[in-house]
Amino acid sequence: MKASLAAGSTTWNAGDFYGTPEYNSLHIVNRYFTKYPEDASKVVLSIKSGLKNWQPDGSPENIKDSIDYCMSILDGKKSIDIYEMARVDKKTPIEITMKALNEHIKLGNIKGISLSEASGATIREAAKYAKIVAVEAELSLWSTDILTNGVASTCAELDIPIIAYVFKSISTLRFI
């Protein structure tokens, strides 16, 4: 992580479900900033969360629980710069989720809001209720859907950066 920061990688992504509840990526971030507290201000930390029993839950109660859980693991070593809903909750209206997240910005628990795997329409709707600082979406040679399904064009129109990730199972790759 020290080498990554030295190489200029200043936006880090972690999640409360990347690993076990007893030791996930937030624990690693905590350990790093315990050892190198001077680096905390150099990093924009994006936390992916918002799942309950492995299902998206954008209810105000779950958002509070998720943020509190993440903050407890970080233990004051680093703030949550960007809180990213891991997926869009189809049961909770996006307006409710965004308003709840805005309350946590006002409380100082998070600094920004990101979405993951959201449609162009959902991004547009969410942006009516909150400032969306980023959208995470798959983009690779194998997956160019966001270029034609409205996600990239909506983000461009609303001036929202896209954080692209690649997901491709090694078992499905073909090597020449």
C-alpha cells in the first residue's frame, strides 16, 4: 500500500464485505493508517457497503448500520471520503437512500456518495437528490455495455466520473 501511494495511486477502494466480517479490507486499511497515520490525508478512501445478508439494502436503517460498522473498523484512523452503495436496492426508492446518505454527509460520517452497477436512469434519479461523486461500473474489452446502455452518456452529461473495473473469470479467458 505504501508503494501504491508512492506511485501516485491516491484513491483506494475497500469494502466491509471484501473478506470476512472479522478481517476484511477495512481492517487492512486500519492497520495501514495505524502504522502510517501521516498518509491518511493523502488518500481518498472509497468504501463499498450497503449489503445486508448479501442483498442490497438502501434503507435508512441499514445505511446507518453500515456506516457505523465501517467507521467502527476504521476506528478514527481514516474518514470515509466516499461511501458507495455496493448495488442499487430495488425495494427502497433511490430518493430515500440518497436522502439518508445526505444526512450522513451533514453529520460528517461520509464526505461523498457513489453508486455501483446503476443504470443511467437510476444515476439520473439519484442525482436529483444528492451529489453523486462517482459511479463504479464494469468496463473492459469483454464488457463495453456502459458505452451503449446510457450509463456513460448519463455520467458524461452530469459530469460524474466513472470508476471502471474489470471482472472476468480466469476460467473464461481464452489464451492463444
